[in-house]
Amino acid sequence: MSVTAKSLGIDKLDVGNRLALIGELWDSVSSETESLPLSVELKAELDQRIEEAESNPDAGISWNEVKEATLARLRN
């Protein structure tokens, strides 16, 4: 039998507790996956993106701009 939110009773938790659990699960997964090797394709893609970002640093927008725009959209 596969593990599901229902089989673990997670579906009965309130939204706040489910969100907290998501954070805990993410932290546990991300800490274990940091040591996993990248595929050749993913490494090539990341290297290309780094090269593009370094050759044209003004092409993107800052994290603060992204965050503010997202929060503004959520407020409306």
C-alpha cells in the first residue's frame, strides 16, 4: 500500500499544520538531496544559465522586485 495524506491522517490537519509539515518535509528532502550528483544535461543547462547571467547581469530583476510584485498581486 502506498503512503498517502489520507492514510497518514494528514488530510485531517488544519491548513497551518499542513503547511508546517510541508516545510519540514521539504527541509528533510533538500538536506538529503544536496549530495546527489547532477545529470550531465542539468549541469550543462545550469552552466549555460550562469554564463548568460554573468555576461548580462542587468537582464534579470532582483529577488526584492519579484517578491514585491508577487505580494502586490496577492493583495489585490
